[in-house]
Amino acid sequence: MKVIFDKWTPDRAGIESNLLDAKNVIPTAVGFLPLASAADLSTAASENLLVSIPAKFAGTQYLFAGGTSKIFKFDINDAGLDDVSKAGGYTASEFWDYAQFGGVLIMANGYEKLQAYTLGTSTNFADLAAAAPAAKYVTIVRDFVVAANTTADPSKVFWSDINDETNWTPGTGSESD
């Protein structure tokens, strides 16, 4: 009996039939190669950037970046980073968290009230609502916007009214708390 061995390729991944999605690679005949070296996408920001934030709404893609005291939006027309911060900017942040609730991008830095930008219509970020908390973390849980590690009490969690990111007032007419 003759046993035929295929080529010895121990570094080749055995993923031909199981791979569903491959990101940041280029397909080749025998696998994948990494993307080329990083390249500048835009002009320089006026401060150090802490996070980049992708968003998509109604078929349009957006790219934001949070800096130490500003929020920037990538401008595809001139490859610039436009300052879309609220008037006066922000306290020197060390961290930005974000979540998208429908067409609204919501950001938190742990110092200011939650910030909101309506994709497709806003020109600058603004406080999400007068009663919105200042929180370090923001996320979406089903139909609620949830804020955690707030300046009011770091051990408490706050959430908006159902399907209304602007209503943070607890009461009988609201599901926020």
C-alpha cells in the first residue's frame, strides 16, 4: 500500500471551509497576508487622539475621533479632522466611551453630561439632555441607553426612558431610573 503525503505546509491555516469573515488581511491563493504598513488617513488633529469611532446610519458611514478635549469628525472632502465638539470643548479627558442609539451617536468621558450627535443632521455634539448624567461608560441595552460610573454616584447605573435617549427623569410617566 502506498501512502501519498501532500506538501508539508505547517504554517498554513486550515480554515478553508470554516472562515466566515477575514478583516485587515488580503486574500492570496494559499491563505492571507497582512495589510501594508499604516498610512495617514487625514491631516493631523490639533491634539492627541484617544479613540476612533465608526458609525453608520441610513447607508452613510461616519468616522469620529475623541481627543483629550475635543471630538473630531473625518471630512471626506479634504481628509481633515473637523472639530465638532460642543461649545467650550471638554475637560481634559483620558477616556471616551460611545454607543450608537438609532441615528444618535452618544459619547461619555466621565466628566461632562453624555454627549449626542445626530448622524446626518448635527453639526456639533451637544449635551444629550438636561437630566442626562455625566458618566464614564455608556451602552445600549435593548431599548434603553444605560450610563454607568456616573459622577453623581460611581456605583450606580442610570438608564433612559424606553426608546427615548433624551428622557432621564424617573417617574410614573417614564421608565428611566
